[in-house]
Amino acid sequence: MERENFKSRLGFILVSAGCAIGIGNVWKFPYITGQNGGGIFVLFYLLFLLIMGVPILTMELAVGRASRKSAVQAYKALEPKGSKWHIHGWICFIANLMLMMYYTTVSGWMINYMIKFATGTFDGVGTELSVASIFDEMLASPKQGMIFMFLTVTCGILVCAIGLQKGIENITKFMMIALIVLIIILAVNSTMLEGASEGIKFYLLPSLSSVEEVGLAKVITAAMNQSFFTLSLGAASMEIFGSYMHKDKGLVGEAVRISALDTLIAILAGLIIFPACFSYGIETTAGPSLIFITLPEIFIHMNLGRIWGTLFFVFMTFASFSTVIAVFENIIAVGIDNFGWSRKKSSLINYIILLITCTPCALGYNLLKDVTIIGTKDILDSEDFMVSNIFLPLGALIFLIFCVTKWGWGFEKYQEEVNTGEGIKMPTFLKHYFRIVLPILIIIIFLNGIL
């Protein structure tokens, strides 16, 4: 079967960025920035993105483009004879499946809230209802959890089943362009609120007092973690899109563009949140409460709040669903490349698998609320811990070792693939940095996550 290709370079960049851009861009980046010295954190974040995130991203893309296969077959095509690097390809499949086991539930929450705002559910807040009670009611309802998880999985699989160009590329391009327009409109509205300037200062101006309070080492570690996790590296989520690329552009420039778009969305998200929070005197908090409680409380007090709330959750739906589509494509490609299934057959089989594996998390705050897996962590937190703290950093380390050492593909072959096409070239002098320093940085992230 002939390998599909992206129809346009813009399609590749937007689909790849859509994979990286997700829920964490909206709540995690702004919160961590505000708590770690504002502009100082952003500078460290950009530094680590350049010296750590971009290189690992080029490695996933290079493995994909050189092999023209998804992870398992990609390793088999490039690994030395007799080696077992391809086992990691199957681990990547498990990691992507586990990511979707909880991400589809959270993505379903975004659709749920979009509908609630659009239909006026929040109009009655302050009388018989409270924002927190609406969130608690959603979590406690097995019906709501299952319906919106089912809707997310079904829509995601249908988009992927249509094909790379007609389905994934066309739909994601529309969502990403709409997402960018929406986030700019929302950010402009927030920055025009009374008292918004104080929020902008808190968010982006360098604050030495915050750095002294938190500690420079913690600021640097937080920036390192965020720059790594923001690109969803280590589970071959980006590798599959490398396999659909043309060879006319070098991979360094493409990786920089993907990272820049991901960062732009993260920074703009902060320009929605902090000015609005400061304007209405509401404390910013991390985690789901920021998205599902704090921000809705702000929207209901705004002029035209129902419209602003609806637009925000349309944006959040696009941000989460673009990731769902991208990861689903990775999962579906495993069936196509390894078992010779057609795209539609692989989509159907994986649709059934996903509905089964995503059900526990959809019921994790109601029927299965007493179930814990890792220590006292519930189903969602346990699955998230496994993906974020184990699969991603160790997976990135394996990709790195494979690409730059003689035991794997080797630096020279990796460099040749990265530098094929027009654009920025990967210099040879980085070879020792990739072999010595970069593994240490990833190990630090891994140890920080599990400890």
C-alpha cells in the first residue's frame, strides 16, 4: 500500500502542532509561569525548548520520515540487524492508548461545558446553582461521563477513518485556524478588562522576588519539565507525522515552527487567564478547577459572559480534540503497518478497543470513584502519572539513544535525514551534546517526575 503524504506543508505543521497543543497549554503553562517568576520562567522555558525539546522532536520526525512507517516498523527498518529496538514501538502504542484512556474523558468534559454555556446552564448560577456544583454534578454523573467520552472517541475515529488528507489534515487545519482566531479574540477581550494590566505584569514581567521565594533551582526545573512535556515527546506521537512528510524541507526548521506555534498558544492562554482573574479579584489555581470552576465564575460576571464562556470552551474543545485525532492516527497506523489492515478496518477495531479501555476513566468519578491504582491516585491520575512520568521521559531517552549512538541508527544517519531539504541544518558539533548532556537532562526530568 502506497504511503500517504500531507497535502501541504501548512497541513503538516498544523496537525503536528495540534498534537502538541492540548489542555496543559491552557492551565499548566500560565499557572507555572505566574508562580515561577513570570518572564524569567519564560526565558528558561524557551532556552530548554530550544536545547532539549526541538532536538528530540527532530529525532521522532527523522525516524518517521526515513522509514515511512509507524513506530514498530520504523525501528525495524532502521535498527541494526539482530537488535530489538522495535520493542519500544509496541511500548509507544501502549503509551498512546493509555494517554487516550483518560484524555478522551477530559476532552469530553470540554464538549460538555461548551454545550452547557451555549444552552444557558450557567445563567442560573448564583441563585439555585453554583459553578462548583455544576462541575461536581458532571463528575458524579455516569451518563454524562459516558456520553461525552463516546462522542469524543466516535468523532475522532471517524475523522481518522476518512483518511490523512481528507480527514485528519482538512479537519485539523480548520480547527487549528479557528483555535488561533478564538484565542486571539479571547486574549484581546481579557486584556481590555478593568485592572487587567496587573494580571499581565504578574504573568510576563520578570519577578526576582518570586524567583527568590521559589528558588532558582525550582524555576529552572519547572521550565525544563514544561518545555519537555509541552511537545508530547517520547511516545512516537510525532513520529507518525514524520512518516507522512515530504523531503523538501529540513527537520530542524519544521521542529522550530511546531514548537513556536505550541508556545504562542500557551502564552496567549495566559493572556486570557491572568488579566481576567486579576480584573475580577479571583485567585488563579492549578489543575481542572481553573478551567471548570475559576474561569466559568469569571465568565458569568462578564458582559456577554454566555458568549465568552461558549467561545472559550469551543477553543478548549478544538485544543483537546486536535490532540485526540493526532494520537488516534498513531494508534490506527499500528494496525495498518503491522497487520496489513485497511485504514477503515484498523479504525473499526481500534474504535472497539478504545471504547472499552476509555470506559473506566469515564466512570472514575462516579461508579468507580473508590478505585485507586497507584497509591491513593484515582483512575485518571494514575493513568496520567504513568504516561507523563514514565512512558514519555523514558521513551524520549530511547529515541535519543537510538538516534545518536552506534548501538542504534547512529548520529550520522540521523543527521543526514534531519538535514535533507531546505532550511536550518543540524551541525555536527552537537553530536557530543546529544550523547552526554541531553540524556542527563532527560534523566533529571524522569527522576523529578517519579520522586
